[in-house]
Amino acid sequence: MAVKRIVANIAARDPDAARSFYCGILGLETVMDHGWIITFAAPAIEMQPQISVASEGGSGTVVPDLSIEVDDLENVEKRARDAGCAIEYGPADEPWGVRRFYLRDPFGRLINVLSHRTIS
């Protein structure tokens, strides 16, 4: 038996309101849309399914609802600011090798957007 995928489900009255945030800001693609549920995914990236369980978010922050790794953090931050999203934490270079910031999606979920960096 092997876990093939883990999907984060976010309750929302209007799932379509997520499209501009998850596609427009984070660059995800719509891979399924039944109206009542829309699934967004990164294009053609294979990754091991993961679940994180935490008592804090690191550096004294609260635990975010989702963590999303991107390849160009500065670009995502610019797109978020241009869209009027408030950055709630960061951007910060963390001692465990990531640069990240927190913002909220249209439904109030706290999103940790991060990129791995080389520690010198």
C-alpha cells in the first residue's frame, strides 16, 4: 500500500473566488472544476505526499494553514502586493534554509509561501 497523493481541502462558499489567488498569484493550474470543488495544482511536478504537524510556524510565528514552495519568491511577493494582498510576516530568511512570507488567501487561510535557499 502506498499513499499516492495528499490534497488540502479548504471550505469556501464560492470556490471560484480562489482562482485569481491560486492561479493568478501563485501560478497554479486548474486541474479539476466541478463548480462546487476546484482543484489547483502545479504543472507537471512530481513530489512525495507530505503532511506537516507543528506546534508553531517557526521563528515564533503561528502555524500556517498551507505551505506552498515556489521557484521565484520575489515574483510571487510582487504579484501578491500588486493584487492588494497584505504580507503578514516576512519576507524573512530563516535559519533552516528557506526565505518565506505569510499572506492570507481569499478565505482567510494563512499561507506560508517559501523558497529554499543556499545557506552560506
